[in-house]
Amino acid sequence: MDNTDLYEAIEEVTPHLTPTILNISHDIHAHPELRFQEHHAVSLLTNLLKEHQFSVTMPPVAKLDTAFTATFGDGQPRIAFVAEYDALPEIGHACGHNIIAAMSVGAALIAQRVIQQQGLPGTIAVIGSPAEEGGGGKIFQLEEGIFAPYDAALMFHPGNHNEADPTSSAREGIDVHFQGKASHAASAPEQGVDAVQAVANFLTLINSMRATLRKDANIHSIITNGGQAPNIIAEHASVRLQVRASDSDYLAILLQRVLTCATGAASAVGAQMTWSRFVPAYADLRPNAVLVDILREEMAREGRESIHTGATTGSTDMGNVSHVLPALHGNIQIGPRDIAAHTREFATYALGQSGDDAAIAGAKILARVALRLLNAPELLKQARAQHEQ
């Protein structure tokens, strides 16, 4: 089948689905829910997909109470649209996940109509993935095999520019705990082991590392427990850190350096050190070159020329997905270049006209990419070959 027929069908059906797509975005924006608490969003999306004759697997999925899957069609190829819908504390949808949900579900609805009209083979799915903001929902879904049946996973993320092949950092989030010994700070300090001093030593050592870090790496920290009272030699003290690098291999090296610093800081004062992850490790994002080329073409068709910045940004659990199967995680512009995500201003754009325009454009673009893959399965073979290199 010629792609022109697919494009004409998409243009025909999209106006009928535009109110539905925008309602998804506006409704989720109006009901911000934190990671693993996205019950309103899940109810909205699953009810809608059921109404459109998708086969929906309700939560819990992958042991997550706010994850779901919805499929339409039968057999191969199998393409998944990935929907996120969690918000940020206090500032709501300042990362635009309301638009992500609208684009991914909207793309599935558009593609479904075209599949029905054109008789295309294959399966499309929506994978509802909670807790991207620090909870790593996709990592749990990967572990439970939710992504295993699919040939490719597709999504867009709102941003301040259009980019078909953005990258993101690998990230570790850890808590480091120092165990000392309490004693009276004035009358018997010599009987104590100061856990706060271990923290001070640790942060000094971390700061000394920064001069020799690669430019793509960074370490950020906060003190989560700074002692119990000033007249007590601190028995407990803790630091929370995020360690990032542009690739997972270098991140592993950095993590070991950080832990060596923690061990030394504890040893210097006679304290004990333990550590744990407060979030699953996020892998770096690896755009699939075959899929990126298709996405770039379809973005241009929609009047959204891709700008390759080469910048490594934050972190996403879609990075973990991209290590397992061919994946897309493009950026779609909803605001000016100087607007940053995770700000109240970004949340405003996520509900404004530019956010609405992106929701519709993104749904169409993702639908076109998926339908091209269904129409020419050899592209998926090429994407798999590139992924396995």
C-alpha cells in the first residue's frame, strides 16, 4: 500500500478525534497525580480505550496499581505507544505528561481508524506507564515482560524544541547512611562517633571529584538527616544523591567512586556506612537510527523540523526500554526555547494553545510512524538489526 493512502486517511479521521485528544490532555492536567497514584488518569484512559473497542488489561499490571495495557488488532507486527501521566509535586504537569498521554492514546485511536479502513495487518497497543518522575514504572514493566511482545515502542515528550533524536542521561539515585555513636556533645564528646562529621567529609570528597568528572556527568546531593540535636554527637546522618552520566558504563564507574568516598568518609571518623537505591537505575536513552529517520520525515511533514542539539538532558525510564527494543522518544515543542521543563511556566504551556497544537500534531506524527511500520514490516527488521549492533 502506498503511504499516500495512509496519510490521506489520517487527515480524514483526525478532526473527528481532535476533541477526544484534547480532552485527555486537559482532564489529566486538571487532575495532577503523583507517581504511582495516577488513578484518575488511568480510569480516564482505560474507559476511553474500552469505548473504542481496545482490549484493556486493567491494573494491577506488572504489580503496579496504575499501569495498564490496551491492544487492538491481531498478529505481527506489534507496535506500542507509551503513555505517561504522572505529575510533579506542587507544580503539577510541569513536565507535560498530560500531553504525552494525549499524544500516545490519540495516536492509537487514529491508527485504529486507519487500520480498520485500510485493512492493515498487525497489532497496536497503548502501554500505560506510571511514575516516570522518579518511580521507574517502565523498569518494573520491563522486568515483568510487558514490552516483550512488541517490535517497537514509540512516544513523544513535550519540550522547548522539536527533536527526533534527543538523548538522556543514565542516572542512579542513592541514599547514603552513616551510623555513629551518640554521646553528650559538651561533657563526653570523646565517647561519641560523629555521623554528621562523616557527612561533611563525604560531601567534601564528592566536591573534590567534580574537577575530574567528564563534562557529561554530574552529582547532586541533599542532606536528609543532619543529626538529632546540637548537644548530641550525631548517631545517624544521611545524604541523598543523584549521579548522572551520558552512558550507563561511565555511570557505573562514577557510582563506585561515590561509594568509595562514602566508605572513606565513614572510616575517617570511625562510623559505619550503608547505602541503598531510592529509585531504580535509569539507563541512557539510545535512539534507534532507523526509527529516528522515519520520525524526522514525519515531523517535517507536519511542519516541525527536527533540530539536533546534541545535548544530553535529564533522565527517563524510556532509556531502559531503548536498551531492550527499538524505541523512539522524540521531543515536540510546546513553548519558546528559553522555557525549561519542571517550572510553573512549562505547566502553563502544557495547557495552552501551543500545548494543544503539539498534542494533535504529536498524535498524528506517531500514528504515521506506526502505520508506516505496519505497512512495511521490513523497516522493523532494519530497526531490530540496528538495535542489535
